[in-house]
Amino acid sequence: MLRRSLYRHLHLHRPCHRYTYSIEILGQRRPNRHASTLSSSDESIAAILAKEPGTTTGSNNVRVTGSVRTIRKQKHRCFLEIGDGSTSRPLQAILEPQHAEGLGTGTSVALTGIWQHCPPGKEQPYELKTQEVRILGPTDAEKYPLQKKFHTAEYLRNIPHLRLRTPLGALLARLRSESDFHLACYFRAKGFIRLQPPIITSSDCEGAGEVFTVTANAATRAGATSAIPLPQYQEHFFRDRKYLTVSSQLHLEAFVHEHPKVWTLSPTFRAETSDTPRHVSEFWMLEAEMRTESLCDVMNGAEDMIKTLVRELRTSGILQELVDLERRNDVLSEDEGGTFARLVSDRWDALTNSPWPRVTYRNAIELLRRVAAEKTIFDYPPSWNDGLQLEHERFIAAHVGQGSPVFVTDYPRGTKPFYMLPSAQGSAGDRLESSTAACFDLLLPDGCEVVGGSMREHRLEPLLQSMDQHSLGAQGTQNADQHPHPVSPPSGMSVNLGWYADLRRYGSVPHGGFGLGFDRLLGYLAGVRNIRDVVPWPRYYGSTGAAAPPPSTQRGLCPQRSSRVGVPAIRNEPKAELALAL
């Protein structure tokens, strides 16, 4: 019996159109020479481990794909531990010795078998009795860099492309993915609009001059061999200088006039020379802007966002995986694993159990000075104008927060960027009563600052005065004269910040916002101390691009030079020579 397929294929043949129909015979399946032996419907290891073997015939037949984490060969059988990234827990499979030929640590395999109960006394309750083995990707087990032994974080940073295969690397990737998803759901439920601001920008939001400059690398086309393009080879690809963004805040503010609430999660770049576990040159920032006249609204929004995220992550089971993963670490003793488990659990509890305390910068400095006067515990004396050092932040978080995050508000205006709204004016004779900004930093216990926010200066004249005080206008005029196509700055304003002043000139509204270091938060939740172990491919001061060939043989785009004609190159201009990026 023949029937026409429900699928009708339209073939266009000039000069006419021709319709053809596929024919199939009921009861027979046409062979598909393009079909894959891998099925997109294969269950993940997490799903398989979560189900108990059934009692009906055929209900226990499973197929799983993954990589071999460990293999233990005996005379009559072999034991495999398989992982696929869906869970940090491995799946144990047993198979006949002849089926283990060619298998080793790191081998990618597809296994088919019966999901069954383990014999009594085993650590795991279920196992896979393998009936068929297919090697998808062979490997040299002896040379495989991720052997079953302890690997230091420094060693794994040299192989970031393989570090992702470790149980912790896979778990951090899922933590990042789950966090992204729950944050998007949170902001959507709160009425925020998600935006995609530019990566190449003409402004330095923080005003520190620690930016990467984007240039058209004409040196390659001219046959030059210098890693940094010489001035005579630099082309003005754009009409003025462009940089990799250090923050999306200024561009988000442009949307606030039309959209009361906006947010983004995007990469940012800082050419900081800080070589610490807290700094990398490329990282992700979550930034939000909202219409409001109160700094408390901004702080409440940041606090509610993080608390909601932690609650959602807890229900996903990631916290328990983090605890179990460290307890199974062969290097840690039972006591050490238990200590880590308590540390991570206490952190998550402190983030959600109680309101976060708030202290002004003035009160924080007074507290630090009293403590420093009684006993010397700080390497850096607390100072009103010098800001808070890391040791000061940790002391405040420990003694004011008592285990929970702490908001420190109203910093001196002289230590903050030009765009912040003033919060209070004090008497000129008292150093501690100098003007402050309506801003805050959120400090984490045992960590550092993870969120910074403020009210934005929405009035035109005060904004122009603040920019003059930060020497932005004068610097912008000088830069404009250096370019082949200068643009006259409006009212003496900087070329690159003229558009930002226009946001105030043409009907601004009171608003504020905050920025969250996404990678720092993930590291804090996971108990990972070094941010370079959280970012999949960390770029930081002095790094050479781990596991990459030497610069002389490396192809494609690299941090300083591109061998592909016409591709803009990225270079870090020396801070001493780089004028403020306007």
C-alpha cells in the first residue's frame, strides 16, 4: 500500500516550477545514509542517575554518551566512570574485558546497556551493565593531561581548553548558565528590558584611563614586524579613538528616558596591571539602570536580585553538588571536606537569611580608626580620601555584617567618577564632613566588593561642572585637534561625552543603577578563591595566552597583533601615555 508523504518538497527549475512528492511503503523504513548513530534523545547522566531501575521489561535499556574519567580493569570485568558535564557525579558502568579494548581516561564513548541495582555494600546504588561500546573519540591515555590525581590550579590554568572537562570546570559552567537564566527570569518578572550595549566605545566610564585601544593594524599590511603598531602605521579606522568598553552604564542611561528599567549582562575589559586573585582583564558585568529618586531603591534592587538568584540556585541542586564534589576530592581529608562544605553552606545561608546591614563611609572610617588606634592590625592606615583597602573591606564585612554582605554608602566625591549625584554637603572646616556622593559598594565576607552603584547626576549644569572638575572637557578638546576629522565639541564639551551631556540637555529624569561583577559572585558562591579559576579563558596582566603556540607561529587574532589583513588589533596603551578616554 502506497501513500503520499505529508511532506511536499518544492523544487525550483528554470524556466518552470516543478512539484515532487516522496513515496514511502508502510511498514518499512527507508535507509538514511546521512543518519547519525548518535541520538539527540539520549538521556544525560544526571537524568539516568536520578531514576531507579524499573521492573518492566525494556524499561531499563539506556544509552549514554560521555567521556571516561577513570577505568579499572580486572580479570573478568572492567569498571568505568563516565561523565558528561550534566552532573559532577560519575556514572559507573561494568563491561566485559574484551569491550574495554581501546578505552582509557579521556576517551569519548557511547554506551548501551541495562540500568540495574548494584550489589549490596557498594557506594553507588545503581550501575550500567554495558552491552555495547562505541568509541567516538580515542585518546592516548598515557599522555592525557587530566589523569586521576590531584592537579593544582596553576597547572590547570595552563590548559584552559581541557580544564573545562574536569568535574569542577563543568560544574562552574552550569553554575554560570543557571545564574544567567535565573537572572534573566528575575529581571523580566520585574519589568526590565534586556539590552545589548556596544563593546567598542568612545568613553571611559570609570575615568581611570585603564582601557584597551582598538586600532586598525596597518603595520601588517606594510610589512612591519613590530608587535605594537608604530605611529606611522596606525590608521584612524574610526573618526576618533575607540576603546573596549569598561562599563555599559553610560549607554544604558541613554535608554532610561524611554524605558524605566533596563539591564544587561555583557563582557567588559580593564587594562589594569593588578596581579591579584581578584583581577582579570576580561570579565562579565551585570549592569542595571532604573528611574528612581532614592539610593535605597537601587540597593534594595541589588539585594533582592542576589537573594532571589541564590534561592533559585539552591532549588536546582548546585549547592549540594558543590558540597559533594569537595567531599569526594581525594586530596582533601574528611575534616577538610567538611570544613569546605560548611563554608559554602554558610555563605549561601548568610546571603538569604536576613537583611543586609548598611553603614556610611564616614562611620566605617571612624570604626577603622578606633580599631587602628587600639592595636595595629592594618598595613594601610584608614584615610578619608584614600578609600578602603581590601583589608579594610574584609574587616567591615566581618564585624559589621557578622557573616552577611554589607552596604557601604556615601563615599567622598573625590574618590568617585564624575557622573555620581552628590548626597550630602558638610562644613568646609571638617575633613569628615566634606561632600559625598550618593553611592554604595556591596562588600562580601571573606571576599571583596562585588557590586557598586549610585544615583546618577541628571541635571545638566552640575554634570558639566563635575566634568570640568575631572578635566574631561579640556582633555576632549585636545583629543579632537589630534584627529584628521575633528568635530567641534558643543559648548566646550568633550567630543566623546557630548552625547552623554545631551541626555541631560534634552529632558532627563532622576535615575540610578548598579554594576555586579558576575565572575566574582560566581566564585564566591562556588568557594573558588581565584577569579582566574572561574573565568573559562582568563586574560590578565602578564598572561601570554595559555596553551597557545609561540607568538611567531600563532595565527589569527592575538592580544597585540593580527596576521589577518583588515582585522582591528587590540593593544593596551601605557597608562602614562594614555590620555583620558573621552
